Amino acid sequence: MIKLFMSLAVVAMLFASCDDTKKKEAEAKAEKEKMEMEAKMKAEEEAMMVKKEKMEAQNTSIASIAMRNENFSTLVLALKTASLAQTFMEPGEYTVFAPTNDAFAKVPEATMDMLMKPENKEKLQNLLKYHVVKGEWSAEAVMKAVNDNKNAYNVTTLAGENLVISVKDGKVKLKDAKGNTATVVMADVDASNGVIHAIDKVVMPKG
């Protein structure tokens, strides 16, 4: 009889141990699923934050600011035609000497028509990149650089060609590869990826 009771007790303990093991496994599984869910939710929240920050940055980017300014509508059209609009929406540090509509109006119509054709996309890209310098240069920084370089500061544009910057009568001037001069008419339009300085003429590279 004692042996029978002992056997029953052992069986009961085994069942209890088995139940306890299953309970712990279930709890561990539930905890793992909870942690995985929390990690997933956190990752999704971080992704949403990154997306939101990117959208906010794009809304205040060089391209977006130009798109909202009617004085840059020709420039925007050129950027889109050259497939460069997206480039200037993305993060970066650029200084754009942006020709106004009046500046583009001074370019011969035949020249603009030629540049806007699909087969001349590379030439248009080169022209637009000639108006962009890497880094953020405020008007104050530009003037200081000019003063430090005897009123003739050479900068290399994204097109790989130089512009010569000078100051005359308190106004910043850009001399292009063909000897033409443009004047900054509006300075320091801050963007999330750089700064815009509006100019009154389109500067021309050699090519």
C-alpha cells in the first residue's frame, strides 16, 4: 500500500512538474512575443519619425522653396527638365546662385529652347550645376572670402568650372567663364539643405 501511495505521489509530482514546465514555457513565449511586438512598434515609430523629418526637410529644401516662389518658376522648370529637382530636395549642403525669371528672360530664346530639348539634357545639367557651390555660404561668408582674396575669390562649382566672386558698391558679383557678370539681388534664403542667393543673370560655363 505504501508503495502504491509513493508511486501515486511520484506520478502527481511528475504531472505537476510537467504543468509547471508548460506554464513557464508559455510565459516565456508570451514574454518573447511581447518583446518582439514592442521592438516592432518601436522600429515602426522610429521609421515614421525619420519619414516625417525627411518630409519636413524636403518641404524646406532648396527645390521646394524655389517651387513656392513664382520668381523662380523658369529655374524650377529647368531643374525638372534636367532631372535635378529631386537632388536639391535631398539632404546636403549647397549654395545656389539662383537666376530669377527675369535673368532667364535675358538668355536668347533659341538658346533656352535648345537647352530644354531632351537630347541636350547633359548641357542643361551642366549649366544649372554651374550655379551651385558645395557648402553653405552666407552673404557675409562670401564677402569675407572676397575681402580676404583681394576682391577676386574663385569658387569651383558642381559643374567643375570656376566662378570669380567680387564685391562692388556693396553688392556681390559673379563673373562667369565667358566674362559675363551677374549680381546677387536677394541673399540668404535659408533652406534645410543650403542657402539660395538670387541673381539677375544666368552665368554661363565654357561648355
